Amino acid sequence: MTSHTYDVVVIGAGIVGAACALECVNSGLKVAIVEAKIVGGGATAAGMGHLVVMDDSEAQFALTNYSCKLWREVKEELPATVEYETCGTIWVAIDDEEMDEVRRKQNYYTERGVAVEVLDAKAVAEAEPNLRPGLAGGLRVPGDSVVYPPCAAKFFVERAVSLGAVLFLGKSVLAINADRVSLDDGSSISAKVLVNAAGSWSPSLSAGIDVKKRKGHLLITDRYPQFARHQLVELGYLKSAHSLTSDSVAFNLQPRKTGQMLIGSSRQYGVDSSDVEAQILKRMLNRALEYMPSLGNLLSIRSWTGFRAATPDKLPLIGPQVDQENLYLATGHEGLGITTSLGTAKLLTDQIVGRESVIPREAYLPERVTRELAHA
């Protein structure tokens, strides 16, 4: 049996694992990356690539805001294939009640140093002429951006390898032991620290962690440049994202740099099949048509599904697993893995090398689940 020894082994080369590997290398660690299929596959390949500051909780805001700042710091280094574009987000309000939520969000973001702009009915129509008439307004967050996630993950892995990391591609991890991972070719990799960044597959490698697969659908159109100029999200999106017991859909549209429109989104628990489900797709598209009726005139070219790795409290698990201190988790990001990949990498590596973090990390530690159970 062949064995290799490293400081850190990162399992999974989606965007979270890729970012973690690069940050570990940049911190002077000898790193191996193990990926069963392709770099930037799985949820990374299936996702929208929205880099968005979210305010569902203080912890979510802190991590998404920190991560978006990190993305802006590296954007000049990214190749053109990553398609980084600062298009901004408009949270669309349909009535006066949702405009109250717009103003709440305005105050929240402004108090925390994030630039936002309230749009009234006229302004939102001018910003996005293809939205239906009669909307109440919206909140523009101009600093939000989009990227093409698979190429971002590929860039991070290639950069890590150029700096000395070793990529084990097409190798499946059969088991995680005390200080090594066993691969399906009979070899093993030893390391002081093991990192489980396997997304929705992470529970199969770390028994007992509360991460569940959450299926989502997306559809992409042919090229229609300037049909939409911002990432557009309905203000009811968070309500949809919080549904734990039923299938849900919400309007979420992203203009790609190619001129294509990427349309979402749906959420389903308890579904293992990756097949596109006609009824869910129809619901999702009907919801989008309620906001942008002229979408019905566009030609769609492909639809697909993916599986998000979700935790009950909507926050990722970043840090050592409670019952194995040298096994670190970087999983459970749900629909925010692209946004928070760089922040996750910083928080994870900070813990591995023993340095202070820019933002508090307690809210993301896996041990929080144990604490909650102890106080239940």
C-alpha cells in the first residue's frame, strides 16, 4: 500500500475545498487535494455563482460580507474564464409590505457599512425595464457580483498546485481514519489535519454531522444581452429558503456575461434523484414569469439540478469535528458556498495554523451543534 504524508489533506475540489486548499498553501502548509470526479463539479458546477451579502442573521451577514470583500481583493487575479462581474443585486418588492422590508434591509446594511440604494416604482422600472409594471420598488446592492463557479474552483486548484499542492484526481475516499484517508486504489494519504469539504457527500465521511442534501433546479436561456442588468431576487426568497418541510420556489434571475439568463430557484428536501422534475421546473418558471412576463419570449437551452449541503440553522460547519480534533469540516453552506468559499477558507486555515480571524468564528464551529443539544 502506497502512503503519502502532508500537513493537510482536503477532500473535495468544489469551490469550498479549492479555496481551502489554496489558503492552506498560502499559509505555508504542505497540501494534498483529493477529488473523486472533476474539479469544480457537484454543487459548484450546478450553482448560480451569485456573490451576495445576506442579512438573514448576524453570523450570515458577517461571513457573506467578509467573503465578498475577499472576492473583490482577488478579482484582478482571476482569469477571464471566471467571468467576474459586478452587476449588483436588486431585491424586488411587490407591495408596500415588502417595501417596509426594503427599508429594514436598507437600515441594516447601511449601519454595517454596505452601500445600498432604495428604488421606488419608477426607479426599479428604469433599472430593469423587463420587470412587470406595478412593482412597488426594490433595494439595490451595487457591490454584489457574479462569477462562473467551476472556472473559479479550477483557478484556485491550479494556483494551489503551482505553489506545491498535490492533486489526486479521480480518487475516491473510502474512509477517514485518525490521521489518514484511504483511497479506492488501495493507497492512503497521511496528514496532521484532514479537511472534509465534500459538500452534500460530507456526512458519508463524517458520521453524525447534521448536513442534508437539498435539491435545486436551474434553467439557462440562449443569449439575450441586456435583457437583465442586475441579479434579481424576490424579497420572498428568504421565506422560500427557510422552508424545511415542503418544496419551494422563488424568483431569482442572473444575467451572465455571455448574455444568457440563468433562472432559479427551487428547494427540495428528501429527494435523491438528480432528474429534472417537470412540475418543480414549471412552478419555478411560472414564478419567474410573474416578475418578468417577457421571459416567456426567450429560448431556453438547458435545465439541470444540483444538491446543496444544508444545515438546520443555515450556517456552515467550519472547524474541527467534535469527536476528532484533527478532522476539520468545511461543509453545510447550502446556497451560499460560492459566496462564502473565500471566507470559509480563511476561517478554516486560521484555526489550523492558530491565528486570529478577522471575524468571530464561533457561530460556524461544528461544536455549536453539541452545545445546542446540551442545552435542549
